[in-house]
Amino acid sequence: MNFELNKEFIEQLQTAIQEHADVQIESMVKELHPADIAEILGELETEERQYLINLLPEEITADTIVELEEDERGELLKDLPSQEIAHSVIEHVDSDDAADIISELPEDKQDEVLSNISDIEQAGDIVDLLNYAPDSAGGLMATELVSVNEELTVRACIEEIRKQASEVDEFFYVFVTDSQDMLKGVLHLKKLLLAKDTELIKNLIEDIRYVKTDDDCEEVANIMRKYDLVSVPVVDSIGRLKGRITIDDVVDVIKDEAEEDYQLMSGITGDIDSNDSVFKLTRARIPWLLIGLAGGILGSVVIGGFDSQLIKHPEMAFFIPLIAAMGGNVAIQSSSIIVQGLANNSLGLDSASRKIIKEVLVALVNGSIVALIALIYNMVVGQSFALCLTVSISLITVVLFAAIVGTSLPLAFEKIKIDPAVATGPFITTTNDIMGMIIYFFVSFQCYSWF
Amino acid sequence: MNFELNKEFIEQLQTAIQEHADVQIESMVKELHPADIAEILGELETEERQYLINLLPEEITADTIVELEEDERGELLKDLPSQEIAHSVIEHVDSDDAADIISELPEDKQDEVLSNISDIEQAGDIVDLLNYAPDSAGGLMATELVSVNEELTVRACIEEIRKQASEVDEFFYVFVTDSQDMLKGVLHLKKLLLAKDTELIKNLIEDIRYVKTDDDCEEVANIMRKYDLVSVPVVDSIGRLKGRITIDDVVDVIKDEAEEDYQLMSGITGDIDSNDSVFKLTRARIPWLLIGLAGGILGSVVIGGFDSQLIKHPEMAFFIPLIAAMGGNVAIQSSSIIVQGLANNSLGLDSASRKIIKEVLVALVNGSIVALIALIYNMVVGQSFALCLTVSISLITVVLFAAIVGTSLPLAFEKIKIDPAVATGPFITTTNDIMGMIIYFFVSFQCYSWF
């Protein structure tokens, strides 16, 4: 039952495609899950991909296209006429996937595809979904769901579910509404199975967390994770049931958000992975390297400004990497804790100033340890007392400064609605490199003039 | 239906606890989900927490304790006698949560609690679960599930499900086995509802992905995510159904893995958040700062070794931060792509050498751009030709070196079973700082001797 992709399989398939051995190809992929076929397609060349897709049964084709990476899907749909996209793909998939696929198409093709959908109700649902912001609950939800009126009996409810279930792929909860479509609660299938036929549904329903169509999808993810929900109902601003979001879509949101934050910290913009082209990989990284370059050049101007000090005490240069590295490390530590807390909604109720005070305390302890070790090392190896003091005092100061910047910058970014994750990685290390140099040379003037 | 924690609520609750206003307290938390109560407990002092817990009904207490953070739970259970832990907590929760809670207790208390569980079968299940590695599928699964024999009719199956469902909290799939307990497939509730009463279950079952008890839980997460599973059956080495893992547990695995990688990259060890104590926050960070310190000191030795060069050309010091920063940035970019690919199992089928070649290409492009800009800048501001060349040649070399190290180190770590995420963050920046200095001064000797 479990398939694992390997090189031999791909090579065998490629040979079969070259030889147009359709029967062999079909038998190789027949039993596979669309997610596996999508993975296989990702390893093939464009023409091979096209060839294989054409051999798949229509139902499988649609599900496979849903599973593809966005750029692979775009390439595949580019050459397909709008009518075929509507009939062979859109009509076979859930409304949320349909809306996603259509939103990726060029503007003019979107309307063509929509007008080619045979089922007017389905087309209407998709148009409604396209109106929600892509990163809102409305943009994430699907309209396919099973819902029953609270006034039904168990027997009538089961009949109703049978009717609706034939149109819905899979469902885990039955949502219960009143006659105005207002969400009243959820009916667990377990309760339905255990209840008497004549029992009224309204006596069996349980409270369920809901989200609103304009809630942010990160918020939806936090709610589903907190309450261990498999499916969450989405209501409009007056409480009418509009759709549902299932956990598999939210898992992707959680994964994507985490990856985005990870990539931002490592100085990469845009959603890339190691299989992307050299051009795409280069483009995603160069902006942050240019920021690093600008910072480095600014740093050289700063150090250049302390030229005379450096000529008098060239040994000061030895510790430039240490001061720069330590500031960067501490700033990243502080900012990543805040960014993670903001993303998880787990910062608690402490005020920003209390958080900064806490970080300053941590920095004071860590800075003192590091500065003390550096002091002992420098005295043992016989550096001048002025240099010993300069390095250790600078270390504490830089670490403190880095902790304050690292804590307050993401909090400030969040306030002014910039993604706080931007305030990690190269941005914050560069800032601290420059400040570190200013602090280091400023401290050195004091120390060398006194000792 | 939706509760949001705020400062006023906590203050009101704290006042009520101080005044022992039990009726008011009970009315404040009565309608809340255990996850909300756990969040509230996280904001209270130890004695307040104890007081509130004692007021909760037993069923809610158990579920709330499951939802607590590990350290809060430990503190709470520390003072509870083993008998009470068994009867008031363990007997009310699912086997996977029970095993987790027991595994957190001190060794001697574990046996006491286990021997106090009234239901021998439940105790046996928990003991079995405790034998699996905590990060394996066996360690993650619960034994509560609904399974039926493939030979049953739909009518008999519904009867059987009714019987089993009363003991299981919630279920989404019915697993189907043969008379030897071997997993045969899954029965979707939808199919059950739509089928005729006399139909045999074996004609309704579908294939389902399964995992084995000793599979790694990251692998389980990847499978559930790939195939959009809400629940996955776990089988032993010969295919007998042993338990099931639900998506909510896997979401936590995904989240935890992502956070661990994020924290490792930012130089933090251990699972901490901003609400932890200053001591815990300090301890989680100091190891990486010490690595940074050691690297910085080593860097000072390297630069000290090129002492004479620096006295002759003090302007070389200006660009030390630039060279160090650029190497660190590129190394982190390269390593994070690999670490993410390894975590997602999305590296594809390319060999390690092809990946390194690709990274070298990207580095060559980015390094050239950065070096060219630096060259133009340095010539415009009138640096000596030797310094201009030194900086730009060093930049390309450092960037190339960083890309190779950043790509190969995590791959090598994975091979020798060290978490590749360790090869990001301070570890890799420190390595590249030192190498950067060696390259910079080595190049400068060539450039200054020729021009």
C-alpha cells in the first residue's frame, strides 16, 4: 500500500515514455495516490510530464493537478484550453482547490474558465470564494460540507446526510444550523450512531469553535491546533454557515508559515526549495546579500572613521570579528524568541516593556559570562590592559544593545503591520555589526586614554 | 462560543481566588474548553493554580492537565499521590496522553501510578506504549480506535461500531482487519452511510497508508501531510493493527520540529518560549554564545598571525566585518535550504554532488555580483588597487567556500545521524568567520605583493 519514489522507478518510467509503452506506463501508475503521481511528475521533464498526464484517467488527472507544486501546475495549464481546464480539472475538485487553481491563472483566462463551468451553482461558489483575501479563512475554506437543520430527528438526519454525503468527498463532522442557516453547533458522528431514531438533533449537538470569513489563516491554524479540531466551520459576520476548513489545509498553512519564517531568518525571500532553478535560487538570496554588502560597506566607513585609533593600536583589529559575531548572535536569539511567540500567539499577557526588561536581564548574565571569559583569556595571553578592558566592556555593551534591538524591533514591526520575521536574520545582524563597531571604537577611546 | 484570554479576566479570577469565592470561580470557568483553562492556569501563580484545579470537575481536570505545558504539569503532579494521579488523571485520558504523562514522572512514581490503575487492560496498553521510543510512531499512537472484521455485514458493523464507539472519544475512520488482526484497509463513514444493510464490509473498504510502530514521527508527519490523512493506522512488523495516530498529535510534531530547527538556527538549545524564567532562557543560549566566543578568539589568533600585514596596511581592517558577514550569510542560506529539504523529505532524487554543484553555481553568480559592486565602490572612494582586488577576490572566494560548507555539512551530519539543523546558525557562521579571515589575509598577501 505504501509507495516510495526512487531513481530506478523514474528511469524505468522515462524509458517507457520514450518507447510510448502506454500499457506499461498505465500499470506503473494505476494503483498510485495522486500525491505520489504528482511527486513523480515533479521528477520528469516537461514533455514527459505532458505525456504521462494525458494517459491518466480524468478523475485522477484533476486530483494530481491539485497536488502539484504551483509552478509545475502553471506550466501544465498554460497550454490547456479554458474549456478543458473547466471540464477536466475544475469540475472534479473541491471548491477551495478550484478557487486556488483559477486564482493562479492569468486574469483573462480566469473568466473564460469560470464561464465554461457547466454547473452554475459550482461556478457561483468559486466566484464567491475568489472574493475573499487568499490568506483569510474565507480564502482557505471549501463550501462542500454536510449540514442539517437542528429540528430534524436522528432518522431524518441520517437520510439528509446520505443525500448530501454523495456530493462531498469526505466529512468528519456534521454541522447543525437553524432555518436561517445560522450555525448552532456540531453533531459528532459517534453521537448520531449511539442515539435513538426519534431523538431531535438539537438535543445532540455540541458547541464548536468557529472562525469568521475574514479571520487571518494563521489565527485559524492557532485555533484548530489549540482545540485539536479536524474541521472548523466558517461563518459570515452575522453567523451564517458559509464553509469549512479542514485540518490538511491548515497543516499546509502551519508548514508554510514556519518555512517562511525560517527562510527569512536565513536571508531568503520567496518560497523556494533546493529543486528550484539556479536563477530562482539566486534571485531569492541576492536581496539579503546586498543588505549585508551595504552593511559591510557602512561598517568599513565606520571603522575608517576611527582610522587613527587603529593605526595607533592595530591589535584592536583582532577582535573585530568577535564583537560583530557576538552582537549578531544575541540579536538573533532575542528576536527569534519574539517572532516565534508572535506566530504562536504564546507571548502571554506580559507587556512589551516587561519582555524587554527580561531580555536585558538574560543579556546581562550572558554578556557578563562572555566578557569575563574574554577578559581572562586576554590577560593570560598578555594583551595590554586597555585592550582587555575595551574588548570586555564592548562585549557587555554590544550584547545588551543587541538584546534590546532584537526584542523591540520585531514587536515594533508587528505594531506597524510588517511581518516581524523580517526583523531576524541578515537585517538584524547587519544592524548590530555596525552598532558593534561604533561601540567597540568608542569604548576603546575611553580605555586607552585612561590606562 | 469563542473565548479569548485577557488581563481583566485573569485579574478578576485572581481576586476571586484570593477571596475564596468558589461559586464565582466555577461560573467563570464552567463553560470553557480544557485548552482555555490550561492557558489560564499558565498565567496564575503556583498556589492559585492548585486552588483552581481543585475546584474543577474530575473529567475536566484530566483533560486540562493533558493540555498544560510539560513544566507546569510536572509541578502540579509533583505533590499529588500516585493513587490520585492514576484515578483522577490517567483513567480519564486516552492511552497516548496517559503514556506521555506517566513518562514525565520520576522513575519510581511511574510504577506506583501504573499499579494503581484499576483497569488492567488499560494499564497493559500504557505499559506497551511506554516501551516504544518517544519519537517513533509507536510512541505517538493511541490504542483507542474503532476496528471491525472484514467479514461483517454493514448492519453487523454498525452494531459493532456502536459498541466500540462508546469507549472512544472521537473517531474519523473505521479500520478493517481480518480475524488475525491484520490491517486490511479503511472504511469511510460516508461509504457506510450510503451502503445497503446486507453488503459485506470487505467490499466497501479502501486502501489506506499505514505506518509501522518503529517509523520515525517526522516520517509519520510527512506521510499524513502528503496524503491529507486525518488519522493513520499503526501496524507492527508483521502488519497487525496496533493503534492509530491522529492529525492533532502530528500537527504538534510538525510545529515542534519546525520550532526546534528555528531555534537551532538562532542559536538556542532546548524548547523554550518567552514566558520561561531568566535562568532557563540564559541556559538555553549560553552554549552557542560560548561557541561564538571561542570562534571569535580563534579569529583573533588568526588575525594576530597576520599582524605584520595589518600594521603595513591598517585599512585592511575596514573590511573585516564585511568579509565575515558575507561568508556567514551565504553559509546560512545554503544550509537552511538543505535542512528544510531534509526535514520535508523534498530534496528529490538529485545526488549530494549535484546539489553542491548547483549551490556553487548560485554562489558564483551572487558572489560575482557582490564582488563587482564592492570593487566599484572601493575604486570610487579611492582605495588602493591592491585593497580593491583583495576585498573583491576574497568575497567571491569566501562566498564559494561558504556555499560548499553550508551545503555539505548538513548532508554529512544527516549521514552520520546528527540532526542536520545543528549545522546552521552560530556553528556555521563561526566556522565561516574564521575561514573568511584566513582567506582574506592570504589573498591580501598575493594582491599587495603584485600591485
